[in-house]
Amino acid sequence: MRASAIVILIFSALLVVASYNSIGPFHFLSEWRAKYKSGLRRSVDKMEYQIYDCSDNLDPFITIDFLKGAHFWHPQVAIWIESVEGEYIKSLLVTTSTAKGIFYGGRTAENFKDFDQHKSGSHDEVRRVNALPHWAFTRNVKAKDGLYAPHPDEPLPDGITGATPSGNFRFFAERHVPTTLDSFVVKMEINVAFDENKFYSAYDYLDDDAYHSGTGLLGQPSLIYSSTVIKQNPSAYYLMELIGHGHHSGQNGAVYNDLSQITTAKEIVERILVKMNW
Amino acid sequence: MVSLLLACSFLVLAVSGVWMFFSAYSKGLEIIHYTFGFLFSIVAVFHLVNNSRALVQYLKKPRRQ
């Protein structure tokens, strides 16, 4: 073998060893590459995250980062703020059907997935029983028909109303975020229709008309998540915790802590993060 | 010498690439791969320069039937 070939083989071998062990200039090359890549702008895949931006880029603002779970399907959602004593302060986001009190008729347990993908304005609009009872009773505004869910004649303002999320979403808002309180509670109530299980099916609660006559409430009740935000912890992320479920037919605003009869509904949500920028 | 270095770089690049595809992430392997990637690119330029006349003739000359 020629001497030049031996030199090249030794050089290549040394280069492999030095690279693998990240020695000297290879370490700096690696560091420089990491810095370069971290500085690259990456566009957010809009198919992956739905954005609800109610902010004007002013501090303080709140961010809620919602990652869907395996049993997520076009849920009704309300996000609101309470004092630590449980006093309702303000709604941040309510999905349109609940906020306007209008639901499409003709949506059944058999057709709801196809219905949700092809729904149009041609369906009858139906007043619905309370899908988010804890939020509605905490808000404590009685509609003219006696229900606590908003009535079509008295809908919530557009500023806090959003389309039903179709997947993961991020929500930004600075309006209505309490700045005078040292701590407050952020709550989310979420309900997916037709998620029946052996405890909440068409054969249960036979004497409860609201449970059986509602348009889409049949199934497991709403779930309530909560997190306490503390002002002294200025840039922390808070993981919202599942604290209970709502009434199965929306008759009261209680939080039922026994989750033993809740099955797939626990997988509507993978995790919810709250961040407060003061 | 250039050709041999090019062959060595290619060999290391190919082996590290296939290895990275099938194995768990390794920072060392990644550094080997992109170091030899740079080396291969640089040496390839020298290789093209050294063999430019033959390459041009090859491209110009019509293929014999």
C-alpha cells in the first residue's frame, strides 16, 4: 500500500474518533450548528394548532395551550376565571353553540361524525339543554326560558365566542385578565356529545327527560379542569387538573368529584397548560 | 490522494448515514456524519477539478453505437 493511502486512512480514522468524541473544533462546530438551528424560524402548522387570539400583544396576557386526547371530538368548551373563593369573574372563551344557545337539529348518535363534517345552515336550529352546567350555573345568568345556558335572544358577545375546536388549540387573551388579584382560578369545562359508556347510556337515567331529549347531551357528562394562577410566580406554566364532572343532564352547577364512572371522557384532553405573562 | 480521500469520506458518510437511520440518536454519530459530509463536498470539488478535462470530453463525445 502506498504511503499516501496509509496517511489518508489514518487521517480518516482520527477524524472519525475526534468527531465521535466531539473533541476541540468538532465541539464548536456542533455548538454553532445547534445555535444556528435554534435561531431558524419555523412556521406553526395550522392543521396542528387552532389559534384563538383575543389579544392585542399587551401585557398581562394569558395563554392556554390545549392538547387533544384520543377521544376528542368537536367538544363544547368554556374557559373562565374565578376568584380563589369561587366567585365568577369573567368568561374568556365559550364555543359558539353554547354562547349563542343554538344547536343543529338532526344530529344523532348514529350520524354525528358525518354530520359535523358536512353540516350546513339548512338544518333546524334547536335550543339545547345545558352542555356546560358548571360554567352556566357559576356564571349565574338565568335565560328567559329558565335555563342557565345563554338564550339565542341573549347571546354572549362575539369577543369571547369561538368556533368549536377541531383539534389542539392555543388561546391568547389579555382583556378581562384580573390584574388586582394576587391569585385567581382558571377553569375549563368541556363536553363531547354521544360518548356513551356503560354508566351513561340510552338505558340510564330513564326518568330524566332532559338527559334523553337533549340534542347531543347523551353520554358522559362534562369534565371540569382547574388551575390556580399566582401572581408572585410571574412566568410559570400551570397544568390544569381534572377536578370533577358536571351534572349528567345539566340540572345543577355542582362539581362531582367521583370520577369512577367516567371512562373515555378522561381522554378528551391530553393536557392543558396555562401561562400568565404579567 | 484526492480520489482515495473521496472514497474514504463516501464510505464513512454512507455507513454513518445507514447506522443513524437504524439506531437511536447519537450525537457523536451525527457529528461524524456532517463532518464527513463537509469533507466529502470539499474533496469532491477537487476531484472534479482534477478530472475536469476527462469529464468534459466524456460529456462532449458522442456515444459509440
